Amino acid sequence: MANTLDPMDLKQMISLHLDGFSNRKIGTTLGISRNTVNNYMRLFNASDYSCKELLAFDNAALEVLFPSHTTIDNARYEELMLYFEGVNKARNHPGFTFLYHYQEYVQQAKDPYGYTQFMEHYWRKYTREKGSMKLEHDPGKELFIDFAGKKLHIIDKQTGEVIPVEVFVAILPNSQYTYVEACRSQKREDLINCCKNALQFYGGIPKAIVSDNLKSAVTRASKYEADINRSFKDFARHYNCVINPTRGYAPQDKALVENAVNLAYQRIYYPIREMRFFSLEDLNREIKRLLERYNNLLFRRKEASRRELFQSVEREYLKPLPEMAYELKGYRRAKVQKMGYVYFSPDKSYYSVPYRYIGKETTIHYTSTAVEVYYYHQRIALHQRNPSKGSYNTNKDHLSSTHKFYSDWSPEFFKKKAAVHGKHVLGCVEKIMNGVDYPEIGYKRAMGVIQLHKSYGTERLDNACKRALQADAATYLRIKNILKNNLDKSSLFYQDLEEDKSHIPNHDNIRGASAYQ
């Protein structure tokens, strides 16, 4: 089964084309078949958009426009490469022939290559003569990065524990201008942060970053088509460059950065061998001081320093930095819950999405400041990140009409609703809400009182509330009982007092005050 090209690979292909790369160079840089690159370039040229416009499209739009496939079948290659391991071990055996092994390969392979391709791939893997050559590096084309094999150390002031730290090294091969930084680990976050700091140090961006096959950079290593870590690929897209991992077991691909690591041992490790550092900041401050001295050393043959070569030649070939520095993204998968929120596990909190996506599987992209929710490469929600544990973060536009009504509940909301039905209803609602410590309980009781108008009408509700206030019985159940038993219609003691009427009925047998003179 052929692999679908990642939309990020399409953007890198377009970016390299705009930088003047030929189709062959684009294929070599990205590890993609030249024919595949040719096919995509024909599709780009035949589209209704220019390459610059295509570069501005989001991933989903590119995927719709160009759903083509690569011509590389990784399973087929892997099968051949595994078979070659046995062939190579048998080469020195008397009577060995390639034709014999090819016939054996054809019998056991599911989809065998032809004999010509069989031999071509073999000699690519096991060259007849191994040698080295001096590679010419164009200015501003590549930045080589690697971690040093030996670690430095810092000391915890509180416990006295000696903590090993990694050392990141980057070099521009044309000028050999070098950047060195100590960091906590080789994890994805530290690698990307070090690369970001290196680009800031150089003040520009090369066309490609050449990395080792680190786990934090490459998800799946391959001699032909490595799978780049998603966050690292996103970093490259932000800075408009490409990631080009070196071939496995091919140290000549990164000879310059290996040499830079050895020089870092001499120029940085050795001078600080007897120094003690109690924080990463202190260590990097001393590294920076020694690095400046190292970059200012003169090359004997070139009669110029690394810094001078960089400033006079290589700097102008670097692309400008973007206005905003890259912010590391993390990724999580989450299903939209029935209440219209996705669960964000790093903070154990919840973020709303439009209610029509309830039950859908989504992908959460997050940084230290923002949380984005995507459904099939389309962003459906954007929130400012709230680090509070267990918080519910709501955009009211995402809620259904029922939920919006509920979310609008407040003391002012209920007072406004009650005032429509009369001053006595308003008085009861205010008294109910003032009489509880937990607002939501008062809201529910107040809503119950207001909803009684649907069954009994506004006038009767206001009269019932008047009676309840006079009897100091302003509760939902009391008001409901007054209406249910028609007490709002009967002549009550309180009403008689207001009208100056005696509550004792007239009768002939009842004596008045004159009988007691």
C-alpha cells in the first residue's frame, strides 16, 4: 500500500521549489522519489493557485487539492534490505553468484524486483569501494545539529546531587560558525528549544536542518524515507525550512558536526573541567563566554575567524526569522463529551467545542498559552490555556440554545424575569436568592416561582407572592400551595387589615364594647 504524502511535506516541497531547488534536489532532500516530486510539481502548476498561495493554505485544504500518493513501498524495500544482509555474509563463500541469490529471492518475495534493480539496490547498500570525499557546502543551505556524547554536570544546592546535562551543538558548515548550549535532556521539548535558540543566535534560517536520527526528531528512522516527528516538522514549517535526517550508520553525512563536538570538548569542556555550576543558567553563561572566544579564533589557512566568515559570506544567504518565535506544540486525542466539552488531560481541565461535534473524535493541539481543537484537520475551537486543574473553559458561541439560557443565569437575570410579572414576584425572588448561601440553589427556586405564571397567569402569581410576603413565607412551595388552593382569591386576614375591616363577622348574639361599661 503506497503512503499518502503528509501535507507538511507538500509545503516543504513548495518551499524548496520557491528557494530554487530542482526537482531532483527536492527529492533527495526530502527522501521522496524524483518521479513523485515531478508529479506533484505538475499538479501545482496545473492548479488555479500560485506556489506562494498554496504555501499559505492550511493542511486540510492542501490534502483536498492534492490527494496523490508516493511511489515508494516501504514494505517492499524492507523485505529486500533484509534479504541483502544474508547475501552479503555469503559473498566470500566459494561458488557465490548473485544470480543464484536473485532466483532464491524471487521465489520467496511477494513482489520481487527485477534483476537489474536487485543489483542496483545491492550496490547502493554495499558499495564496491568505500572512501571519503570533501563535500562542498553552499552558504546558508544547511544547519547541522547534534548532541555531544559526553555530558556536563550541575550541582543541586539543596541536596548536593550531581545532575548530568546534555550539550547541544549546531554548526553552519560553510563558515563553521558554531552554537553550543547545555539543556536538561534530549527530549523533544529540549531539542526544539535548542534549535530555536540556535536560529536566534544566527539571526536567520537555513534552507534545511540536518539532524541525527534522534528519537525526539525522527519517529521512524529509514535510510530512504524517515518519518519526522510531528512537532519537529511543525517547527520547520513555522521557520520555513525542512528537516533532513542523516542516513543511519553513515557518519560521513554529519562529519562536520561530529568534528564540532570534538572541538567543543577541547575549547569548552576542558577549560571548565574544575569549575562547579549550581544552575543551568550559570553553566550556559560560561559556555557562551568560551564559545565567543572559540568563534573568534583565526583559521590558519583562511586567515579569518568563523565569525568573520559568517558575517561576510553566510549571513546574507540565511532567510529572515519570523516575527513570532516558535512555541512548542503538544498533541492529544479526545472525544467530545455529551455536555459539549473535550477533556484536556495535561491540566485535567475541560474546553468547549461547538455542540454539533458532540460524540466526535478530535485532536487537541496545545502550547503553553493556547489550546486548539481540530476535527479532520479543521480547527473548530480556540481557547486561551487555563492552567487551573479541573476548570471548565467555555465559549458561549459553542453552546446550544438550551445551554446558553442556563449559562446566562445570574441575580440580575432573574430579577429582570421576575419584574415582568409584578413587584411582589420581584420581591419574592429577591428574598429567595438572598436567603441561600449557594447561588445555584437560589436560581433554581427563583426559576420555579417565575415558571408558575404559565399555569396560573401573571396576576394570580403576583397576588400569591403578595400573600407570601405578608406571611413571611416567600418560598417556592408556599407560593405554589397558595395558588393550588386558590388562597390568592380568598379574603385573608392581612387583606382585611389593609381595608380597615373587622375580621369578626357581625351577629346578634355577639356583644360589643358597650355591654361592658
